[in-house]
Amino acid sequence: MRSITFSEATLEAMSEEMERDDRVFIMGEDIARQGGIFGQFKGLPQRFGFERVKDTPISETAIVGAGVGAALAGMRPVVDMHFADFLGVAMDEVFNQMAKIRYMFGGQTIVPVVLRAPDGIIRSAAAQHSQCIESWFLHIPGLKVVIPSNPADAKGLLKSAIRDDNPVLYFEHKVLFPMKGEVPDGDHLTPIGKASIVREGKDITIISYSLMLHRVLEAAKSLAGSGIEAEVIDLRTISPIDKETIFESIAKTKRVMIVHEAVKTGGVGAEIAAIIAEEMLDCLDAPIKRLGAPYVPIPFSPVLEKLVKIGVEDIVNAAQEIC
């Protein structure tokens, strides 16, 4: 077991998968010449050549479309979006083509594309470079959506995504790139569709993912000081959602809260709350609680940006309201 950064873990995953399967290649803006904005592709072109680590023009539609075409031709492309916010430019390729082709052709072909999408609030990157848009893709049948919170799952989920025969969106929070954590040696895979209980408790279930999971864990420590033992679930995959792990936890704690950085309205928390309300309402001793950003664009001003972030104190206060 080694301690490496989130960024190094994704680099290791790419390197191992490119070594394992010569059909795997990467393309995106400035990934060969620059090594990626966050260094997550550094050294790959020197090792695997510029034919397998390709810089592209600034055209998200062309990049995603080329990835889908390459997948249909038998390759296993990994497409980098630079910033998740730019996925909107390529939405026709994402939801009309990438997500639908396998279904529309009766399963006669596979579409093994991975879209890497750095997301999340970081240092006044403002309204067009700081969004969390993962919930958009829950609504599209044919896509899998993963979103790791630590280096081990960053590596394991990326490797699983590359080996999947279906299109996978891989969201990676920009603040997590320098974060260090232990990563198992060898061919480490994290299963897609399986959540993880990262802290056990008996009084409330708190469900989260990505960067916000770390604030939830801090809040759980604080809550323990006041006698509330929170069970914390890291979703890791938000499509498909691991209902089994969520339901087993709620059956034990009887209370639940969902916490994410994305806008609360129409977010992942809304879908999970609806699932729980439909199938587990009789188990609950308190209303379902959701925490997410207010319904505003992410501000440029550091002072205003701080106001849209969910803090540890917000999580503690919300949990205490239902415990």
C-alpha cells in the first residue's frame, strides 16, 4: 500500500490500462503538450507515443464525437473534457449518440468510451468553470456515472470504467487532485455501482460523494462529540445508485441526510430522497434532509463563493435537526 495523490492515482490507472490493452488511448485539449491542467496525463505521451495521447482542437462536440466513433470502430477511448462545464457543448454526442447507440442497434455493438470531467468549486473559477453537473446524467438511460472521493477509488473506478463496454462519465473534483491517500498495489479495481460505508454509526445515515464526503466525515467526528453516531456512505457511483447499501443503513439508523456540492434543486439528493420516500418511508423516524448549493450560479467573488459552499458546520447543524 502506497500513499499517492489523487492525480497520481489517475495517472497510474491510465498507464496500467494503456499497458494492458493497446486499444486504450486518450484525447483532449492540451493533454499531450501540457500533461493536462492538473498534471494527470504527464509523461504518458513520452511512454506511449503521441498517437495514443492526442491533443485536439478546442471543439468538445468533435472530441466526444470522435471518441464515440473510435469506440464503434473497436478502440477504447478516454476523452478528457478539461472542465466538466464544457460537456454542455457536446450534449448531442453524449445523450443522443453515446448513450443510445448500443440500445438503438439492438446490442450489436458496444460503446466503451470514458469521459473524464473535472468538476467542482475551486478558487474563484466562477460560473462556467466550477459547476457540479453530475445529476444531469442520471436522467439519461445508457450512461454510467462514477465520482470518486479518494485516490484509491480514483484509480479503481477509472480502471473499471475503461474496461466497461458501456459509456462511463468519470467526474473528478479539481480540489481532490493534490489530495494524498493510500492506494493498494497491483491491479486495483473499484466496482461500478457499489457504494462504500466509510464510517459506521447507529443514529443517522449521511450519504455523500466526491469532495463533500470529506466534510461529512469531519462533521461526523463533531457529531460524535455530542453523542450522535453518524453512519457515512460514499456513493462512488451515482448511476446506477446502490440502493441495497443505502436501504440497509437506513433500516439501522432510521434517519437520513444527503449532502452534495451541486445545486440542491434537481440534484442527486433529490433522486435518492425520492427513492427512499417510495421504498423506505415506513422505516424513517424523521423527515429526509438534503444539503446542496443554493439555486444560483457559482460566483467569482471569493466572499460570495464561500456562501454557496456547504461547510462542516452546516452539516452538523442539519444532522442535529433530525436527530
